[in-house]
Amino acid sequence: MAPSYDNLPVDEDYDDEEIDFSDLHEQYEVRMEEGLDAFVVIDGLPVVPEDSRQKLVKFLLRKLNTVGKASESGVFMPLNDQAMTEGFAFVEFGSAEQAAAAVKALHGTPLDKRHTIAVNKLTDIDRYGREGRIDEEYQPPHIEDFHEKEHLRSWLGDYDARDQIVMYRGEKVGVFWNEKEDAPEPVVDRDHWTDFFVQWSPAGTYLTSLHAQGVQLWGGKSWSRQKRFGHPGVNLVDFSPNEKYITTWSHRPIQIDENHPAPGLSLEEDGKNYIIWDLATGKPLRSFVTLDVPNASVDEQGNPVKKKMQWPTFKWSADDKYVARMTQGQSISVYELPRMNLLDKTSIKIEGVMDFEWAPATPHRADIKAYEQLFCYWTPELGSNPAKVGLMSIPSKEIVRTRNLFNVSDAKLHWQSDAAYVCVKVDRHSKSKKSLATNLEIFRVREKGVPVEVVDSLKDTVINFAWEPKGDRFVLITAGEIPAGAPVPPKTAVSFFCPEKAKGNVVGNFKHIRTIDKKNSNAIYWSPKGRFVVVATLQSQQSYDLDFWDLDFEGEKDEKDKDLTANLMLMATAEHYGVTDIEWDPTGRYVATVASFFRHQMENGYHLYDFKGTLLREEHIERFKQWLWRPRPPTLLSKEEQKKIRKNLREYSKVFEEQDQIKRDAGNRQVVEARRRLLEEWRAWRAHVIELLREEGAEDAVPLPEKGEGEALDDEKEAEEVEEIVEEIVEETEEVVA
């Protein structure tokens, strides 16, 4: 029998509106927008049985709690009919901000060696699935037919091993094969291919063109567009060393119209200046604003002199695993690729930091077997603290070596291409600060403890310094002080340095070879293969000298140079009026000097020299802007194979010389055949004219002899053909028979 509540006492003064239910409302209220924004969906999880689900949840939470706060009760991991997890889970964070941080930091990250998770907001289902965007019925995906793509490095298979160049002149951009003796052979030539300038990627895979709406990459045999990156108003482009990523920059912040966004961009890029892209997918990884550059100094009137923006601002490690940006005077921010997350979630605090440079190759320090990348940085004198140069290892952030410096006005960091040395060019001022002098602090990275060698025999200021690629020699240019109001710059001196000979694999101390005084030189250009160097005067109205030097001249050494690892020789000198740029080809066989329209409008064009300084060709081209050799990727040959080639180079040279001779003979035959065709055409035309005269009854028509009569006209001599056979003795041996 059901109980009756009719006889229970009732309080007639009871009013339910007076009771405070706020605590219950707060506890059980469903906040639709805020609640759903705090949820994320995680895909890519391992499929495990029900017994292992709790263990997987705890393992997942350890990763999730690095960016937010989530609990076991906030993780829902459904099971299927076989009592196995489905490979995804719903997770509730403490706030919508934590959920957004989890999506940004954890999407696409590895959970373990075999599983990479995808993290998305739960509200994205409504955002991307509304208005019929999701079909209720499953439709199998349409798989496009396979189409073989063009080989992006096919130019490396050229039979004659020629290099390619790109020339930008007027409104035309063309790619050409370089010919030793003839004019460049065109591959493709297009009008209005770029709006600003062109640029090769580091390994020559792509040609970059810049436009008002963004950047385009071109390549393949047909020179079709391979990639497009939408960045309105882009000004500059920089590739990572291995062509995995690309940085674009515009001086104007990006403005995103929510109704009409730029292709490939989202609201996250609004107001940003830098975008770092994944080159394979064409998608932006992260965007940044331009930081204000503090004033570097003051002029004579005491007005601040604003320092120019450093480019590239984002600098890449040698293996593309890290990219870093400096906040001048405060810190260096190192980001890991491809996630673009801040290393250890914090910037590296370096008070007063002025500049830094990554090692251009993976370093090989003595007794260090663990993976690392190095960068070098310097800080000025702050109060009573001296200036400092440091080497830091990444990812450990360990300071490998420091060096204190005093009376420092400025410093420049110069890495050797194999990361065996880093030279810090230190400009020091006197106590009165009225004069400057330079010394070189050379960190020997591969030696135990990273010892520092000081070259301080320099009396004047070093205005240019350059290491030999893949070598241990260097060239520098010094200049005296510039008197106030001087109409012309002071004379410069060019100095050559190399190590002393030492036993075994040890590199000796750096010694001075020779100094050439009373020059106007201001630029140093080493051959990519080392040994040869061009010392030049660029962008000068008074001088335009080119000096071609060989540091391994095959001749007798001076007595004082016998203990040095170089034998210096001036091979040739030349002049190119208005020269603004110098470009070595990637093999070190040719040097192009350019007078660019970008710099001035006088006698624009180029000169082409071989490595010895012999002029091969010169062209004056109106509005000539750029000459860029196409870079080559690193060789696939082992060091042993390269040594074998160098050892047998004389044998290979005979084959190359024969090929060159055949090519020249072919050219001569073409000239002879062309002249014969012209002669035959002239004879046919004359015969036709005489026939017309005969038909008109002209009495002075001169008859031509019939073919085969063997009679020559009075005013025409039979062409005489002479065939000459030349015998050349290639090799002669004498054998004595007993």
C-alpha cells in the first residue's frame, strides 16, 4: 500500500523564492559555450583492451598536463563491441584557454615511437560541420590517378656537366646553360616572371619569385609552379639550409579579412610580419610580429641612430631542427621544428646579447658523442662587467666556452664552413676612445676544451674577413681611420693567413703570409671549393679592381713560407667598371662579375672569367639586374671516391679535352656547312635571274655552264675544296727488344 502524504504538516508561510539555490545552480549549471570550448578530441591513440584503458589514460594525462590541467574523470575513452578502445578520446580541461593551448602545443606530436596524436577542439565539429558540410552517408574518397612528377634535379644529369644561371634583365627572367666559349644557351625565358627579384633555394631545387600577393617556387624541366605561399606585401624570403622550411617577411603587418581571407592564411596571422612555412605541405607553422630594434648609438649631434633590421632575423641550425630569433639585449628564443614550440618552454636569457650565429655544420667536438648544435653569441660591456663571447650547445643549453673581452666597440662572428673554427672579429677602442684597432679571437671548436687563439698583430680596423670554404685559411682587409670630411675613403691592405705545418692531424697556429698595401679593395670572394679567391673593389666610383689569387700555387716557395700550409700567387688582375656583385659558380670553375641596375644605371651587364682570371665573355645589357648561379646539392660521393677522382684527375682531363675539341670541330663544321648553303642559294638565285633575262630576250644575259661541263664563268671561280689530314701523336713509347 502506497504511503499517503495528505496528513503531513504544511507550513503556510513557506515561500520557495526565499530559498537560496545559487550553490546548486553553480554546481549543476550547464554552460554550453564555455563547457564545450574546454573539451578537445584526441585522435591517433593506441587501440588497447579494456584492461589496459586505465593505464593508457594515465600515460596520456602525463602529456596533457604539461600544457593544462585535466583529470582522469575528465577523460572519456569509449569502447567498441569487442571491448577495445576506438583510438580516440574526449578530454575536458580546466578552461577554454587550456584547451586552446593543448591544441596548439600537442597537435601532431608523437605519443610514443609508433603513434602521433591529433588534438582538435570539440567545437570544431560545429564550426566545420555546419551548413551541410558533413554528408550523413559515407562516401569513399576519390583517389586521383597517379601522374609522374618532373624530376626537380634533372639539370644535374647534363652530359657536359654544365651549370645553370638565372639572369634578370629589364622585365625578362631567363634560365640559361652556361657555355665556356659561346653565349649562354637559353632553357626558359619569360616576361614578368617576378615583381621584385629572383632567388635560388640553397640546393638549387627551386627558383623563387616574389609578387605583391606572395611567393612562388618554380622547378622541373618545364619550369612549372611547384609551390605557392600567400603573404601579401612580402619583401624578403629565407630558406632553411636543407630546404624543408621557408621564412617570409613583410614590413607591413598582414591584414586578414574574415570574410575573404588570403589563401593559406588564417586569423592567427592577422597583424603579423613573419611567417614560417612548411615547404612540403605549403602550410604556415607559426607567425610573428617584427620586434622593435633599439637604437644602437647616437650621432655627433646626440640624435639616436636607429640600427637596421638584421636579415635573416630567424636563423636556422645546420640540420633544420631548430630556428632561433634574438630579442636584442634580452634573450634568444630557440624553436623546435616542425612543431615550432619554444625549446623547454622558455627563452634563453642572455643579458645585453647583441648578435648570435649558428654553426653552419653539425659540430664534432672532441670527446663529445651526444647530438648537439652550437651557436656563438656576444654581449657588450655592461657596467663593470666585461664584454663576453660564448658558445652554447643546443638542446642542452650548456655554455661550452666563454671569453671575456675589454674595451670593445663592436664584434662580428665568422664561422668556418665545417664548424671547425669560429673567428670573433673584435674592434677595440683605446682608453681615450679616439682610435680603433682589431684583433681576432679564433675558437678552435674541434680541439679539447675549445682553446682560443688570438691574432693581435693588426694595427688597423678590419673591414672584411672571410674563411676559406672547407679549409683553414682566411683573408682579411684592413683600413686606417677615415679623416673627417675626407673626399675619398682611405687606402686598404689585404692580408693572407694560414696555419703552420704540424705533425699528424693537428692544425698549427695561424700565421701571416703576406700583406698587399695601398689597395682600394673592400670585398673577398672565395671559390666554393677553396684554394682560389677574388679580392675586389665593389660599388666604388674611383676603383673597380679584381685580383685573382691562388693559395696553392704549384711553384717554388719562398724560404720564409716553407713552414706554412699555403703558397700564395697573384694569377691575374682585371677591371670591371661599375661592378656591384661577384658570383662564383658552384664548381669553382667560373666567376661572374655584375654591374647591377639595382645599384646604378651605368653600363649594366656582366663579365665572365675562369678561375684563373681569364676573361671569357662580356656583355653590356640594358637594365641588367641579376646573375645568379644555380646552386648544387651536396655531393653523394664518399670522401674516398672524391680522393680517387682528384688522384686521377689528369686522366679524366684528357677525356674532357677530347670532348672540348670535338665540340669545337663540330662548331667549325657547322660554319662550313652554313657557308656552303649560302653559296648554293646564291647560285640558284643567279640561275633563276638569268633564266628570267633569257625569257625577256635580254642579249647581255650571261649563260651559266650546264652542270657537268666543267667550265667556269669569267666572273666566277669554282670553289676549291681542300682536305687536310693532321696526325697527332697522343702517346709515344720506346721499347728495347733484346
